[in-house]
Amino acid sequence: MSESPSPADIRVLIVDDQQLMRAGFRIILESEPGIEVVGEAGNGEQAVAQARALTPDVICMDVQMPGMDGLEATRLIVADPTLAASVLVLTTFNREDYLFSALQSGASGFLLKNASPEELVNAVQVLARGDALLSPDVTRHVIAAATAGVSTGPTDERPLIEPVSPLSEPLDIPQPTGDTALATLTEREAEVLQLLACGLSNAEIAGRLYVGESTVKTHVSKVLMKLGLRDRIQAVIFAYEHGITAAHRA
């Protein structure tokens, strides 16, 4: 079984058409011990070529670039079975069409460029561990769109769905009927899905359930497999579409 990159092994490829932006990202990331920027690219074609040549663990990907854009580059990289890189999409555009296109392309994370340096470093570390990440602001729009229908224009103000203490109430899981994937989940897997929907990390879920983090990883993998989902981001959307939350309010 392959191991996740250790804190000293994270190799990052930066993709952005603006040289100053790439330089800024490099300075931020290389100031963190254990992160190495192994290359840069200025467009999607270069990103795909560099990904194949350098085999990074994480690719920080811009969206709008000349020639091949970041979304198409992400699709090609994720579809390449020889590559294991996780793609973190970085953009100045807080728009749901970019967000959902990025997720559909196979990106594992989405962060706005106005995020803090600490948030960027954390995002790279999260993706290097094999987890998926959305910034809190982006998560708000994912959840809102999942419950109100996806908008393809600029984001507007929508009510924030606030997760409450996940285990403070009984699970609100609809009784599965017929041949539904939900019927295949065990009680513990249903709990894990609920906690995923609240945005908890594997470590946080382990603390809530008083089990080891490796046990949580096993449960998460089984949930994704049984529901036919690619990653925990899709699990969040699935959970909210099916009303699987401890409590939520608009």
C-alpha cells in the first residue's frame, strides 16, 4: 500500500500565466519546511507536460490562461493513469460555474487567490495527504448550490448553511427505498458521511467517533465506493442533496 507524502516530501507544480503570481506562490510555499516547488508552467499545455516530467504531488492550477485553460489541463492530468497529482484550483473569480467545472474536471481543491498564505500552505498539505479541500467561502456556495440548484453565473448572496455539533442529534437520514446506494451503508458509515457533510477532516471525525484516523480513512473509502463518488467533495454535495445532516438551517 502506497504511503501519503511525508511532511518533507511534498512536491508542488505552480501553474499561472502571470510570472509575478507564480513567484509569489513559490515564496509562500517554499517558506514552509517540507514543501518543494519543483516547477512552474504558464499555460495548460505546459502544465500537462510538466506534470508528466516532474510527477508532483500537488499542482496549483490557475483557471484562465492563454491556449489550454486550467480546467482542460486538470481533466487531462486527472485522466492520466501515470499521474497521481492532486490539483488545487486557484482563481480570482468567485463564480460557481468555475467551481463546478473545476470539480467536474477532477480537481481535489478550490481556493480563491485572496486566501491567506497560511490557507494556501494548508491546502497544499491537505491535498498531499490525499484529502480534498474547499475553502470555507467556497464550501458555502457548494452547499447552497447543492440545495438550491447550481447557478452558472456569478455567485450571489445565499443563506449560509451552518453545521451544528454533528453528533448532538440523531442522524437525519431518509429511510432508503428500493435499490438505493444509501441502503448499503452501515450505521457507522452513515455517521461518517454525516460528518463529512459538516466539513470535518479525517482527524476531526476520528476525534468525534473515538476511533483511529486509519479507521476513518477505511470508512470514508467504503462510503465513496458504495455511493459511487470520486472524493469527499462529491460526498458533501451528495449528503446535502439527500438531507443527510445532523441539522441545518437557512
